[in-house]
Amino acid sequence: MKQIIQDLKTGSTLLEDVPVPQVKPGYILIQTTRTLVSLGTERMLVEFGKANLVDKARQQPDKVKQVLDKIKTDGLQPTLEAVFNKLGQPLPLGYCNVGKVIAIGKGVTEFMIGDRVASNGHHAEFVCVSKNLAARIPDNVSDEEAVFTVIGSIGLQGIRLLNPQLGETIVVVGLGLIGLVTAQLLKANGCKVIGIDYDRQKVSLANEQGILAITPEEGTDPVRFVQEQTDHIGADGILITASAKSNDVIHQACEMSRKRGRIILVGVIGLNMRRDDFYKKELSFQVSCSYGPGRYDEIYENKGIDYPLPYVRWTEKRNFETVLQALSAGILDVKPFITEEVDLDNYNAIYGDMRKKGSIASIIRYPETTEIKTTIPVYNHDFKPGKGVIGIIGAGNFTSSMIIPSLNKVQAEIKYIASAQGLSAKILASKAKIAYATSDYKVILDDTEVDLVIISTRHNLHAPMVLEALNKGKSVFVEKPLCLNRNELEAIIDAYRNAPENITLTVGFNRRFSPFAKKMKELSGNGPKNIVATMNAGFIPADFWVHDPETGGGRIIGEACHFIDLCSYIADSHVIAVCMNPMGINPQENTDNASILLRYANGCNAVINYFANGSRSYAKERIEVFAQEQVLVLDNWRKLEGFGVKGFSSMKSNMDKGHKQQFALLNERIQTGGGPLIPFESIINTTNASFGCITSMKENRWVAIE
């Protein structure tokens, strides 16, 4: 299928050939008929993509600070690699989509095959959308009208926050597409509506819709005009749908408002506010969030769990439905706003000049018949079974920044890369000269030429995919963690032990492969030792998926396992008991601030301090080993120092955590038929120890590890 994307590195807007996405539980697969180009939001993204690095930095000062902090802790080269890797990930454009349902995911009962729906899907021939981000289109509403649903919902949510009453005077500042739709909806609500915009054409269009609209370009003072229209009382409410950097917009809104008036911001403006503006009139101000309640809520949007209607009357989905009802009843008329309609292949007629005079709403038409391809060829290459052929499942940031560069360095034979949505797989396949991009990972498992499957997905998918791959007779490399619970671990143990002898299972515990770790193990000797490992992990918002017990398993299971494996490697033993002490009075199961004590069979002790409340400007990882009147200190995988170590003082490198060494060895083993990189019993012990941490916290005791 074809999809429109924005390349942030080159600034080009491209029509990319990508695999059709897979339908997921709680989602629907839509074949697109029309999409609407949001000239405001999309123009901003396109112009950002075209800006040079300096201008990009000026537009994102908060990101610049993050980059500077990373340079301090990680060094210049790793930071530059991370920045350019991020810029190399294109943005899919569009969020106003209409089409018909062609597939339904598990748990979806609201839709049927063949339903016409409006959604926030991208500009693509096929889109996979959550059931809570789509609404059925009434029969008397055309696709060209229904494609305004999402834009209308943005304005409608601002209206709901404003809560206008019959007869009130409401000012709409900014008569772009959202402003024009908002003004119509307010008029239908029984309000006296005044519109303001600097574009004469938009003002004329609003006037034709029965809106009293003016432009300061003709010398009209908007504040004085509003005061005159309200007998010098002022407007009851101001709805700002403009996009401007100036702080004058919010100042004027305050001046034209009555005492105790309401101001709602839907657009993007300068917000250097004057306290006196709000103080003397006791004004209220609120920023509207996109389509309505549920937006950016992982549980609502991705898990499909709705808010109960008696308590949350209007959600983003119910706002979609309201706009469609308004179109059906003739309350909302969007046809006058349509400036042009173009075929998908002619997309550059719109994106080539997004500031052309007279453009209000541009619609893209899609072909009626399109072949559904979930796997597409990208790079021509012949493969032979038994020669270390690799298939990668997961095309996220870690895959693009670590896995593929490491494999390319050793000229690994990569045949496939898979991602559920298809786009990221295609982009990485093109960059790394991978033969096929697919949205269906089962294609990799069914291909007899593939020897090794690399799994780098969200954590909840690790165990099911490991089991499928092992049962298909594939060797597996899975990013940490191996699994999220003991039942999954037992199933993996059984599958691995029943697999053919030449099959290997490796987990991405890469720290043990770093030259620094090897040197620490060598210098600290074989006797008992004390190990202190500190991870300044950094804050991650509570609603991020890694904290979700079902999806991510929490950061102790998902990431602290790295350090459990590293300590076990340095101790040259296995964990026999664990105790975890979390920070706080009533810590949650998914805590990411804790100290972990490990007791080893050979008498070694280890303390892992996993903290998320430290400064990002401080080094992220630090390991100390105390043994035989010697001390070894490893600072953030850049410098190892020895104190009291005969014949050794220090060792330096450029941020070497062992990723490259692990993948080089992995590729070598899969080609030569060598054994596993990490003993399977060690993987089981580390995984059990991470589970033991959670049990220890819940039961407030030491937990024995088998």
C-alpha cells in the first residue's frame, strides 16, 4: 500500500510503499477512500522537516537541553548517533480518515465488515485504528463530508469546555478550518458568533455561513468591535483557534471578554500572559486537548476500555459521533470549505506548496481496488538455509539504533524485518538493505531459510513469540526481559528443552559482553567479592507502557534484570536469594526506585541500586567491585579505574555496553552452529531473581531462588 510520510532528515514529503498493517485486538482495519489534509498542523510538521538542524533546535529548546545532558554523560559520538537515528525516523502524516472496515480485531463488537467509518487514521491506503477512535458514518453523509469529523471534534471539544449558553456572545479568533467549523457549531447552539481573522477570504467565507466576521487587515479594531456588539459588556466566551507566536492574541482575548468571561485555547499561540488582564476581570482560561476525553490515554485508546457514559458524557469517540450527527442533520455544512480534491498519486499538488493563497481544506482520493500485501520486497538478495539467515520482529528505536547497526557491522544476513504497522519495518529495510519488510511476523517463522529470529517488541509479546519461534524450530534472540511471569517462564523452559539440539535461546543481556565487564571479572579474581551497581535510570511518566504490569511488566523486571545478569557474570555464580527494598511508604508493584540485595552460591554479595529519581545530567550507570583489598570502579561504560590493583590503573573507551560484541558473537554462532552465548540455566536464574524482587517487596522478606 502507499502512505504519505514526512522525512525529518531531508525535509521531503514522500509517498512510500509499505506493507498493509495487521489488525490487532480491539482495532479495526480500514481501507481508505478519503483523507483530509490539515493545513495547519501538517504544514507545521512539513516545515519543521524542511528546517535545518539549527532551526530545528531553536524550535525545540527542551530537546536541546536533553541533548546537552546526554553529551555530558554519554559523550559526543553516542549522542550524535542517537540524534541522527531519531531524525531518521519519518513521521506518518494525517489524522482525518474515511474508509470502509475490511477486518475486525478480537473484542470488537461495535463494527461490521463493510461499515463506512471516520477515524483519526493517517494518509494511507489502509489504516489500523482503535475501536475508540472510529465512528460509523450515517448513510446520508458523503465521504467528502465525513472526512471533516476529526477536525470538527477538535472544535467541538473546545465548545464543550467553554459551555456556551443560548444567547451568549462567543468570539472565535482564527477562522481556519477548525475555526470555521467551530463557528458553525456555536451558531447552531444558539450563540451570537463573532469571527476574527486576518485573511479576507476566510472572513468572507464565514460571512456566507451567517457568521459576523471581521478582519483587522481592513482597519477594524477587534476589541472595540466586540465591545460595540455587546453594548460594552464584552464577550461571554472567547474560543482561540488561531496559530500565532504573538502574545497579543491572549491579551486581546482578555480585553474583549466580559468580567468572569471564559477563554478556551484550541490553537497554538504565545502564552506570556499578563496577570492584570486576568485579575481585574476574574477571567478563566483553559487549554483544550485535541478531540476530547480519552485522548492520549493508553487504556482508552489502545486497550479500548471506554469511560462510563453517566460519568464522562463526552469522549473523543462520542464527539466523533456528534459531528457526524450534525452533518447528517444539516446543522453543519462543510462543502463550502473544500478547496481541492486530488488523487493520492498527485499528493504533491497539496504538499508542494502548503501556503498557497485560498487553500482551506484539501481532500485526497484513494483508489477503490488495491491489492493487500503484508510482505513487500525491498532489496534483492539470495539466501541459503543454514547460513545464518536472520529475521527481525520489531522495528522500534532499539532495533534501529542498536540491533541493525551492530548486525550490519558484521555483514549479517538479514532477510526480514517486521512491524505491526508496516511503516517502520519498510523504512529500516530500505536503510539496512534488508530483503523484505512485513507486518506479519508469522511469515518469518514459516520461512525455512530463516535460522535465527530476533525479537525486539514490547515486553508482553516476548514470551508468546519466543514459544512460537522455538516450536517452529528457530533459534531465538529476544531482548530483555525473557518473559513477564513464572507461567511464561515454565512454558519457555519446556519448549527449549524439547527443541532440537542445535537450537539456541539468547536474551539481550549485553553488559556481560563489554570489554569493561570482562576486565572487571578478570581483575577481581575468583574469591568472594562485593558488587555495587547503580543505575540512574531516569524518570519515565507513570502512564508509559513499560510501567503497565500487563504490557511492560515494570522496570525492575524489564530493565533491572540487565544488572542482575551483569552481577552474576562478575560473581561467576548464581543467585540463591534476593531481597528488594523499594522507596516510599506504600510502594507500587511497578516501582522504579529500589535497592536490590543479591546473595550468591559462592558467597559473593551484590547490591543493585535502581533509581528513577536522579538527575539526567549525572552518569547513568556505575559499577563498583570490592575484592582482595582491591577496588574497581566503572564509570558509565567509558572509564574503568583500579585502586590497589597490581599492574592496572585505568581503561577507557567510547561508551561500550557490549551491544556490538553480543551481536557479533551471535551472528558468528548462528553461522557456525556454535552453542548458546549465555548458559540457559543462567538466563533462568536471572529471570527468576527478577521475579523474586517483586515477591520480596510484596511480602517484605528474603526470597530463595531455585
